[in-house]
Amino acid sequence: MLITGTAGFIGFHLAKAFIERGDEVVGLDNMSGGQIDLLQARLSETGISVENMRYGKPEESRKYGNYRFFLMDITDRDLLGKLFERERFDCVCHLAARTGVRHSLEYPEEYIRSNVEGFSYILETCRHFQVQHLLYASSSSVYGANTVQPYSVGQSTDRPISIYAATKKMNELMAHTYSHLYGLQTTGLRFFTVYGPYGRPDMAPFLFTKAIAEDQPVKVYNNGNMSRDFTYVDDVARSILLLLDAGVSDGQYFQIYNIGGGYPMKLSDFIAIIEKHLGRIAQKQFLPMQDGDMISTFADVAPLEKKISYKPDTSLEEGIRKFIAWYKSFYKIT
């Protein structure tokens, strides 16, 4: 199987989960769009030597005999086709993308090229080489201006409020077209604020922890009147494994699922948990709402639970404890 974005946060954890259960895995990433120390650390954790990497050439894992990695961009269409032709993947988990709501407002061209153009190449290559199942990353941000919660996959998602959300909505539309026209099995994964070890530095769990640890002000937008449905990354990986094993339902080749914890948490309560496990008090800087942000997210995960008899179940208290333990170790904080 192919997993794209394996130097990224979720991609790294998913690749590790598949590798450790014995699947043959090929990873792919262009090593951009994140802090280089974390990108390299994630790859090193799976036995990939960063020093020896060459563009478009396989790098064998020194830790796992069933894993190899390619430094490659998904918009490199010719090289992508050659990889699919050689490997003949039975399934693809596509997680490579430009991420982040606020950054997308400043650099929309980057998001359109990677998330829309790049995804079109993934779809077309999967069709051409008869991939059995494509799972791909969508986002809770597609719910946009919706006010009815919890968010259900049956709701309309035609009012995105950021460029990032618009690209993810486009991914779902493109996947539906390929499922309808060509019978390609596609499963969209609407992730809700995923956090955990090796997490993204641009997201709230990492930003808040870093600020509190360094005695810097924590920027709390909309004066703290926000909430998020947080999801621990191991729960995300397990959900994807089970979805892949379960396949399609009743001949429905196009599927979408919310991957979330199933309950919203106020930012003030979330910050309090971080304070508790860091043993420090936050300096809060209250700011207005930012463009593209959603006031609240809340996932309806009943369809996911019905499909795989599982839903994310790591408590925020336990997940934050694990994240901060990793953070202290990684950044050598006493």
C-alpha cells in the first residue's frame, strides 16, 4: 500500500501503525510545509535516513523490513505514474496536502496546486492502475458556516469559509466523480483537530503548550468563546486501519466519515488541562476572531462507529498527558 504525506503528522502515525501490524508500506513526501526538525524526526522514527535521501529514489527503512520511503512531490505526475506502475498498489491512503486554515488565506496558490491539482493526479493514477481503494484526508473545516451541531456527513458543506476548506470540499467532489464514473472505491476522512506526539506546530495543542512552557502569552482568539472536538492521533490511525479492512458498504463506492472525539471542549478548559500537566499557568492574550476560523466543531461519529464498531475513545486528559510527555522529552524541558 501507498501512504502519502508520511513525513507529516497523521501520515507518520498511520504509516507506523500499518508497518507494525505487518503490512507492506511505501511512504511518500516532499518534505515541505512544516518544521524541518519534526519532518526529519518523524522519518527517523520509522528508520528512514534523511542524509541518504535522493529525489525519486527509494530509501529503505533501517528499522522495518516492510517499509521504504520516496522523497517525491505528488504534483510530479510522470514520476508518480512510474511509481504506481512499478509497485502496483492495491490501496492508497492519501494524506499529503497543504494544511492550515490561516496560512491558506496568505498563499492560496500553494493550496490549490497541492490539494486540488495534486489530488487530481492521485485520482487519475489510481484509476489508471486499478487501485482497489483510495482513502483520503478531508477536514472538519468543510462544514464552514454550518451552525447545526453535531456536524453530520449528511449536512450540506457548500459554504466553506477558508481556502483550505474549499480545497478539501473540492477533493470530496472529485472523489465522488471518480467513484461514480469509474467505480473507484473512495473514502473521505473528515479529521477533527487531531493532536498528539510529533504534532503540527501550527495547531492549538502545540502552540499553547509551547507558549506556556516558554512563559509567553497564549493567543486566545474570539476572546476564548470557541470550542473544538479534539481527536488523539492514535485513535485516528486505528479508525483508518479498521475502515480500510472493512471496505465499502452495500456497493457504495463513495464514502465519507467524521473522525472525531465526539464532544466539543471549550478552549479555556483545554488550556487548563495543559497548565495542569505542564505545572505552569498560562498568560492569556485575548484577541478577536480570525478570518477563516470556526467558532465550534463537534463531530457526529455514529456512522463511523456503525461501520467499524469503534470510535475515538482517548480522553483529552490522557491524550494531553501523552502529548506533553513527548513534548518535554523532544524539546528537553525539565
